[in-house]
Amino acid sequence: MNDESPSEPRDLDEWASAVMSGYDGVAEAYDDDRDPAHEATLVESLAADLPDGARVLDAGCGGGRAVLETLAGEFETVGVDLSGEQLTLARDRAPAASLARGDLTRLPVADDAVDAVTALHSVIHVPREHHERAFAEFARVLRPGGRLLLTTGVGEWEGENDDWLDSGAAMQWSFHGRERSIELLESVGFDVTEEAVRDDELGGGEWLFVRARLRA
């Protein structure tokens, strides 16, 4: 565990490669262990605010749980993830969604292209000194007034696990606490509209789910 941000930003390519390898290795175990019911409720609430024909980006879509499986039949959905194994699961679960490999800090999506962005349990795998860059990417691809739903930390934390979910795959996490995350969201143009703290069903602790709107 490390509660101090590094003096120099970590290399994004090196970090992303490690996260990609980890999720490739843990894909099936993670998919089996996930219970997306409470997240699906949040996604459905987000969907209720979207116009007909809206386009939704799931940034860090994983195997398509919660977001793509809930929305792909109603909206145009795009899923972006580092892990090819996770995208294979997402393709089977939500065949109507468009899928692409990509990094949250360099999204393969055009400016002003989507009406909503979801990032559930994905920004937490980006080095926290680069979270503002990821949030700025969400703002870039959203249309004015667009919606955001993301997961971040209740408190600040960083750590790693060499055998996550007993899969033999390594994983690493890095995130700010609530106040800093909201400060960064506001700095790139978001107004936070709702917050909810939920238990982490995979490993104890809690997550903060934030809803926000991009200023018009």
C-alpha cells in the first residue's frame, strides 16, 4: 500500500500493459465472481435520463456486465477495454455493442460523440496521477450536457495483488479519495449530481459511485 503520489508520473504504457495482462488472465474468474445487480440499477437510472437514440460509451467495459448487457438493446453502445479476453466475453454477452481495444487516457472515440459515459471499476486501474487525464477524455468525447457514471475510491489507496481472485493473475489499483476525485471532475467541466457508497462484493471495502453532468 502506498498513500503518497509518486514524484514522477508512472509510464502509462507500462502500467496499461500490466493491467491488460492481469485482466486477460483473470477474465473468466472475474466474470464468474461479479454480481452486477446493484450496478445495473444505477445504469438503469442513468438510462432514464437519456434521449431516444442516445449513444453510450462504456469505458473499461470488461465482459459487458451491468452496462452493455443492460443498454445494448435500447441504445447505441460502444465498449472500450484494454483486455482482449474481456472483450471476447463482452461480444458474446452484448453482440449489438460496438467494441474496441483502448486506454481510458487515450480513448479511440471522436470528440462530442456520445451522450453518456460509464466507467465502472475501470479508472481505479489507472495511476491516480493520470486520473485527471482520464476524466478530461470523458469530457472530450461527451456532448455538452452529457452524463457520466463512474466508480472511484471512498478513500485514497494504491496497491497490488499477485494472485487476484485465486486466478494466478496479478492486478494493481490506484485511486484518490472522494474529495480529490470530485475536485478533478469539476476541474475538467463536470458537475457532480449524485453520490452513492456501495460495498465491494469481491474483496471487502467500499466504492464510491458518482454521477455527473458535463457543463453545456
